[in-house]
Amino acid sequence: MADQAQVRVMATRMALMKRLQLIVQTEGWTQSQVAERLGVAQSRVSDLLSSKSDKFSLDMLVTLASRVGCKVEPAVD
């Protein structure tokens, strides 16, 4: 079952990345503005906007999402 768990974590990471990308696009923020709002370096914003999911843990993505006002709730089976 570990494989299914890993697949769910990866899918959740990608969904959070897409959600953050959509917020950035909708708000029209520059990478510099995003970096300031998220409290990360601009290089991390570039990784986020380039969908480099291997560079972010699920915990980090949840933290970043909460910093821009996204409510992240656990999935219920």
C-alpha cells in the first residue's frame, strides 16, 4: 500500500502547485512579489512556477498555500 500512498502524496503536491500557480496568474503577481508573499527566495518561486515538484515537500506546499490564504484540508476517504 505504500505505493498508493506515495501516488496520493505526489498527486496532492501537484494539485497544490497548480493551485498556487493559478493564484499567481490570477493575481498577476511578479516572481518578486510572490517571493515576498511566500517568504521564500525568488529561485524557489521559479521552481514552483516551473512545476518542479521534486523540489517541494507536501508540508512546504501546504505552508506556502496557507501563506496566500488557501485553506488546505486533508482528503477524506
